[in-house]
Amino acid sequence: MHARKLGLALAAAVLAGISALGAVGAQAASSPDITRDECTAAGGQVKSVPYGGDVCTLPDGTRETIT
């Protein structure tokens, strides 16, 4: 019974670690900002968003804020 509790505790710790890494990854990828020149050089398109400024839409579908 003791081994089972230890296994469950270990599994919970691993899942908590994965959740924390996912949150950090999402935060790191949220908005790195890009310049107009970098956007067009990467094959992206610059578009104006009402009340949101300009954004770059890259060929892979990601959007980044123009700085």
C-alpha cells in the first residue's frame, strides 16, 4: 500500500511539473514583438487591427505585435 501512495504522489508531482512547464512555455511564446522589416523578411504580412495597432501574420499562422 505504501508503494502505491508513493507512486500516486510521484505521478501528481510529474503532472504538476508538466503543467508548470506548459504555463512557462505559453508565457514565453505570447508576444515576442517584431519590426515591420523583420516581418516582411520572414514572409509575413503586416495588417492594422482597429484599436490594436499593427500586427504581423507569419506564414505559419502566428501573429506578432509590430514594434
